[in-house]
Amino acid sequence: MENKIRVRFAPSPTGHLHVGGARTALFNFLYARKNNGKFILRVEDTDLERSTKESEEMVLNDLKWLNLEWDEGPDIGGDFGPYRQSERLDLYKNYAYKLLEEGKAYRCFCTDEELEEMRKKAEKEKRPPHYDRRCLRLSKEEVNAKIKEGIPYTIRFKVPEKDYVLYDMVRGKVEWKSGVLGDFVILRSNGMPVYNFCVVIDDYLMKISHVIRAEEHLPNTLRQLMLYEALGFKPPKFAHVSLILGKDRSKLSKRHGATSVSQFKKDGYLPEAMTNYLALLGWNDGTDREEFTLKELIEKFSIKRVSKSPAVFDIDKLNWINSLHIKKLTDEKYLELSKEFLIEVFPFLEKAYSENREWILKVINMVKKGLTTLKEIPGEISFLFEYRPWEENEIISLFKNDEKQLNSALLIAEKLSQLDEITVENLWEKVNEVKKEGYKGKYLFHPLRVVVSGKNSGPEIDVLIESIVEGKRIEKVIPIKERAKLFLEHFKK
Ligand code: GLU
């Protein structure tokens, strides 16, 4: 089992899971599932000021919602835990002191003010703002004296003077010349390790075989390569995935609209549409196919097909993909998912979800194929509960100022208002009578639609009528007869 594939997603719990993080998680998940490996979730919470328990929970929930299940993680454990960095602090400390003993790191007693001064001086002299190694030159006695005095210190890594090369699975050969980095801190004076140090220890101890993460981590990778070498650990393989940009080609941010996974969830996107779309941000299967289920993505995924050029987040495309996945929902799933969106706007429908499921299903299926998001359902079916009195000039918009259409509508409304009880059958009988009076095609169906729904567009007329007629026992559904009367009241002069 030596070459077992083990990948990880390592979020810092400082807020919601955003699109970029979700894509990184997805690529890791797909790579693990495709190659029979393990997908590990590790929480990187050493930044005590910014990390919160709530954020961790939100991120885990968002990942679960996306169906990116992990094999090892803080909530489920595993053989390489703990999976929260804040619970591994002693480990990092021990390795930091090991490097110190081996002379690969040293104590730095410089204060923030001294470091700031050093930076300014370097800037003035147009040198890179590297640490000037003054503490590396302290004698053993000087160091001991400072420790005795209780002067706080950091542990600083002594950067080797050599070039580094990385063969990245996405970017190819990446080279760094000697001297691009100054000695950097690995353990802060409060005993907290820094991100670059923890990651190396964890990836090594957790036997991570491949690190798939965002391109912006490339500068960190240099530091990490140095640390792997100093610690005598074999580094994993790296794949740095390109940035996600907004349509204006700047880095995707809140300015571009929703970027957090939970916001997309609230806005009525489906998890399978999200994973489908996220996969296309930098990956394709070599054809122009764009619709994939998560299972199909697992079958098709290959790191070799991940592009190194930036991906552009295109909400129109996500909308299109979401509409495709909505169409594929089973009745059962669609009923379940529609509920919170409908009830938020029409709370009285809660009862219908248990007592009139057939009717609810008819109603939501009636609008299914035109949906971009689930959030649009209430707006699409609001005509059931609202029949708004028209403004005077809506004659023009409803009937395009066509007298004959208005006359037909008046005739239909007249006949319907006289029926004792309206059924689908007797309604169509009445419509047929109007037809016999010479109103056909657009002089029949359009006026009928306006009379029964109060709108000039919407679902197919047959189902539309059925949904109102069959909804007569549902609270707040306005009966057709009442609609006909309201129509007459308004247009009959
Ligand atoms: N915790 C890092 C982040 O959230 C991830 C680091 C990594 O993948 O190595 O950006």
C-alpha cells in the first residue's frame, strides 16, 4: 500500500466556503475517488484571531451539501489525527526545536520595531526586505543570556542558499533562484507555529501523496519545499490550480456577486449543478460536453486535463447548468427541495406539503422546465394566490390593445362567472361555446389565460387551469369563478 493516493482539503475556518475553496475541495475529492485514494479534511485553525468554531461548522456543512464526503477529518477521525491543527501544536513545536538543534533554524529576539526598521532600511537601499540575520550571528552565550532574561523569541528558519525546482502537475516546471526568500519565522514568540510549517508537518505525517490547491499558494510551496528538505521528508506531488476570475478578469470577489457556497444554496442552486459547474472552472473531459453528474465527474476526472490558464466565473453558464440539473430532479427530490423556497414566501403551503402532495407536485412540475433556480418557484406560481386588479393601461399590455381579444375574454369571464361549480370539464365546455362564436387561436387561448391567471404568460394553459381547479381545497388559492368576477368588475364598462 506504499503508493496509496491520499489528498486533502485544508480550509482555514475564517468564514464561509467560497467558490475557489469549493473547487479545490472538489478537485481533491475527484482525484481521490477516481484513483481509489483517500480524501482527507484538515482544519487549519492556527490563526487564533481569525479562526472560529462557527466557521468550521459552516465550511463542513457546505462541503456536505456539495456531497464532497471525506474519509478522515475532525468530525469523523481517522488513523492520522487529530485533524485540527490547533490540536497538534506540540507536534509542530517539537519539529521546530529539532530544526533549531540541528542548526537549520535559530532563535530570533528581534522586536517588531527592529524588524520594521530593517524593512525600511532595505527598502531605502532598494534591497529585498529580507531578515538581515543579525540573530543568527549571536554567540551561544549571548543567546543564553537573552533566554535567561526572558526576552521573547521566534524560531526562524535558515533559508538555504540554492535554487529550487518544482515539477508541478498543472504548471509544469517552476523555478526559484537562490535569494528570493529571506529567513522566515516558523514558530511565533507565543509558541504558535506558522501556516507553512504546520502544512509540511501535517502533509508528511498524514501521508499526503498529492497537494492540489490554488495557484496563489505557489510562493508558499517554495517555503514548504525548503522545509521538507530540512526535515528530511519526501515532499508530495503538487498541482497548483489556476485562479478563478470574474468576468472583468479581476480576481473573483464579492464585487462580482455571490461567491460563497451557502449563498448559492440560499439562492436556489443545486449541489450537483454547483459541482458540475465548479469542475468546468479549469477542467474539461477533452470533448465539449458540459453536463456531468458528480458520479460522471469521478469517472472522467484527470489532473492532466486541468488547465493552467485562469478560469472565468460565468453566472449565466452556472444558471444554465442549474436549469439542466433542475430538469433532471426526481419528483420526490424536487418536492423535498422546493419546500423551503415555497414556504418561505407562502407559509400556508406547509400543510399542503403533507396533505396535498399530488397537487403541490402538479404545481411545481408545471413551472419546472422554465426554472433557472429553485428560488424562482414562488414567483412562477404566485398567480394561484394573487389575482391583482389591473391598471387601466394594462389592457394594452394584456391584449396588445386588441379589442377582439378583450371581447373574447369578457365573454369567457361572463360564462365562467355564471357556473355554479367549476370543474375542468365544464370550464372547457364554456370555452368551446365561446369558440363557436368565432373566437379561435389567439382570440381564445390568450384571453382565457388572462381571465384565469391574470397574466399574459405562464405555464401551459391546461395544467394551469387544472392547478387552480384542483387547488380548491387549498388555502388561499383563488377559485376560477372569483377570478372571472374580478375580471368582469374591472373590464366591463
Ligand atoms: N489553509 C490554506 C487555505 O485555506 C490551505 C493551504 C493548503 O492547501 O496547503 O488557503
